[in-house]
Amino acid sequence: MPTTPDRPDGRPAGSEDQFEAAEAVHLAARETVPVTVRRSTPGDHSTVKINPADRSTVRIDPRNHPTVKLPGQRRPVDSRGRAPLPVAAAFATFWAAFVAYVPVAAVVGLARTLEGQGGLGGAAHAGLAGWLLGHGVPIGTSIGPVGVAPLLLTLLAGWRLNRAGLHVTRAIGARRSGSPRVALLVAGTIGVAYAILGLLAALVVDGRGTDVSPTRAALNFFLAGLAFSLIGSLRGTEALVVVARRISPTLRHGLRAGVMSALLILAAGAAIAGLSVAVGGGQAADMISAYRTGVAGQAGITLVSLAYGANGVIWAAAYLLGPGFLLGTDSVVRLTEVTVGPLLPTLPLLAGLPNGPIGASGAALLAVPVLAAMASGWLLTRRLVSIHHVVDGHLVHGRNPGDPAPAEPSWSLVLGAAVLSGPVAGLLLGLLSWMSGGSMGNGRLAEIGPVPWQVTLVATIVVAVSASIGAAAGRAFRAPARG
């Protein structure tokens, strides 16, 4: 049977759609009308000029409107689907302790293996002893108690505990809750868990050629866990902001300025200590080679010196302040006097010790802490000026575009915060001096490090007076602010 050829669109010929046919007829029947398009010229339209002077201008004064500062939204603690506090604290504390312990055990184990004294048991035992010493727990040895804590290891443990407090806060659902009670509860739980780990470590180390007090270990570990993890939990819950708003502005800015002054003085001490060790680099190399313990032993001695580098920074800060530090009984190292005995530890860190008292030109180093505290006072005034301005006759925080020029902070606020920064810096430097010292046996090295009360007293006076001068100068000679 013959078929008709297909159409170009694929359909067979003769299969017309009635709707398509009707549309084609309609389009063919439409009438086409030509349209002329002409472009318009500017002359076809009249132009009206607007004079801005004919219209009234209304100026809005921000001071005519009250400024209301709304508190940040705090999320309530939601315990549904969250980890229990004891479980989260136990896991985070164990991980923090493990991360701080492994580097010590690895370095000690590597050194013992390369020197032919290998053995995982001995490396683990020595690593635990070093870990305990890093938390300020004295280790009894054949030469007497060793109590000078390597503060670099202490900083490592503190950093991990800080992270533990932050992680536990998130795990229990208390992030941004703004609750100081929750932050303290988290820190206390971590402190208890850390004390248990310290107690177990002391029981393991005690009795194998070393003498460790389990009670002292538990107490030190609890305080370390509580203090360092509290920093993280306060950050996680943002309770620090809540606490800061509840205290007076003078106290708040005084605390900040005191911490800043202490940090600047420590930075100056770090610079002086590094420069002294660099100048005495040849003597440090001779000390390392005198051990004759091979490459591994010399590397271990270098690592020990680095671990005590933070102690050297604090000792250098005490040296700049004036009280100096001790390197044994009846010995003192300060700018005006250097008296040391012959039995000094042969550590490369001690290669930077001065050979004698510094003369009149070197006495200019006493001005370094003064300048650091003055800079802190000047920064205090800058901060007070930048965060305060007047809106509707009141001092408010922050500054937005269009706000009036910053107001001058009151003299009572400036000088009160500057004077208060002295005791804050003194207590902080005194605490660090106490942590950096200790004993290295029962002999002449029974007293090492700065005397805490001397550093506290001198730092308090120096910072209070110098910060007040810097703050007053910044307040009196500040350039006038633009509106």
C-alpha cells in the first residue's frame, strides 16, 4: 500500500492539526499597517531647572535622639542531645594531658635510645617525671629535690587545658550562654579530672629512684586545670563580657592596663635574654660540647635549655626591674651586683649571664621598664578616648558614622586606672617569678630564681608611677579630635 511522504517536521503528510490550521488562517487575515518611528530631539520637551535653595533642608542632630544599647542575645543552656558534663570533661582532660605528655616522652625516649639506654618503660617513666615537673611538682632525686619547672612545658599544658575548657563548653551546649556559673562548673570539673591524672602519674613515678608527693601533685594539677580551663570556658560561654560589665570602668581598664604593662616588661626581658645568649653563643657551644654525649645528648641539652627559655625571660625581666635573680645561696645577679658561685648548671641558657655589674651607661637599662609602663599608660588613654563619646549628654561605648566627636575621659578615670595597673602588674610578675624559681638540689643551688616579693613591690611602684605619667601625658597633650 503506498504511503505519503513525511513532512519536514517529522509528521506524516496530511495529518493537519485543526488548531494549527485555524491559527495560520487568522495570521494571514491580519492587516499590516506601516509604522513610522521618529526620534525625539531635545527641543521637543521643555526643561525645568530646580533650584535647591527654594527647598527647605532639614538637618537631623543625632544628639536629639536617645541611644539605647541592647544587650547581646544569650542562648539558654540546652542539655537535650548534649554530652554529659563529666563525660565531656573526662575525655577533653585526658586528651589535653596526652598531647602535653607525648612530646616530653618522645624526646626523652629518642635520647635514651640513641645513647644505648633504650626501653619504653624508662622513657615513659622519665617522661612522666618531666611532665610532673612542668606542673611545679618537685621531683626528689639523689642530689635533692628538683623543683624548677620548665615553664615552656607549663605553657603547652595550659594551652591544651584552655582548649579543653572551650571544647567542653561547646559539648554541653553552653556556648554563648553568658553564665559565669556554668563556666566555673566546667573549669572545676576539668580541674578534678586533671587532679586525678596528676595523682595517678605521681603514684607511678614515686618509688623508682624518684620521690614524688601524690598530694602535692593532685593539688598542683587541680589548680592548673582550674585556672587554665577557666580561661577557655569563660571564652566559650562569653561570661567574661558579662563579668566585665558588672565591674566599674576604673577597675576594668586598670586590669587591662596592668596586664599590658606586664606583657611589655616581659617582652623587653625576652629581647635582653635573647641578645645576651646570642652574644655569648661561643660559650654556649662550649657548654654543649663539654657533655660529650653525642648528637642525641647534645640535642637533648638544647631542648632542655629551650624548655627553660620562658624562665630566662622572667629572670631577665626581674633583672631589668632591679631586684634581679638568684643562682644559688649567697648569690645574686642584678644590674649593680653580680655574685655567683662556681657550681652553676652548665646549660647554654646561662651563657648570657653578665660577667659583672654594669656601669653607668648600662644603668640606662633601668629605664626600659619605665618606658614600657609609660607606653601602657599612653595606650590606656588612647583606648579611653576611642571608645567613649557623648550622645544625649551621656558617655556611651562605640562610635558610629555621624556621631559627635569623642569626649575627653575624666581625669579620675584615667589616673585611677593607671594607678590600679601598678598592683595588677606587680602581682602578675610576682606570680610568674614564683613559678619560674625553685631548687636544683640540696647544695648551693637550693635557691634559684627571682625573689617574688621583691619583684612584686618594685614592679608595683614602677608601673603605677610610670603608667600614670604616660596616661596623664596622653590625656593632656592629645590632639583635638575632629567631629
